[in-house]
Amino acid sequence: MCIIAPTVSTIDYSPIEDFFETMLVDPQLGLNIKTASVAIGTSQVIIEYTTSSSSIKDISNDIGGVLGIYKTIVDDHPEVGNLLILAKSNFGDTPTSITVPN
């Protein structure tokens, strides 16, 4: 008797996470993001950042940059989960959360 079991492989997303964390805080990108953390998984992608943005325009630019990064991640890895954005200002207030379905 032969039993065939499916193979389960896990993808190491850490190089991708590191790349996008560095990209989000790069001043050449034109965002006001000061710190960033990216965690990619098949159940959820979490992008948490601290920003110095205070105007609607700058906040929109930050969120647009995060959404662009998520789109790139999904295009390359469609198995990833929905996006959870946790944005916090430099002033240490409670983070604003936004959920985006995959």
C-alpha cells in the first residue's frame, strides 16, 4: 500500500520583508515614513509604520506607497493574505488600522 501525502512548503518571505521595510523609509520614495515593519504570511500581510505626515495629502501619499508595495507582493506571491495597515504618527498616538482584502 502506498500513501501519497501532499508536500507542504513554506516560503521564506524575510528577504522581501527586509527589502520593502528599507524601501518604505527611503527618502527618495517621497514618503514621510520614518520606521516600517513588514510581515508577510499566507493568512495576513501586516505593514506597520510611523509617519511624520500631518496633512491629508501626505497621509494619502504614505497610504498609496503602502498599497503599491502590497500590490507588488500580491502580484509576485498571490498566496499571501489580506493586508492590515497599522499607521502611527511620530507623536505616539494609537495606530490607525486599515484592512484591505487580497
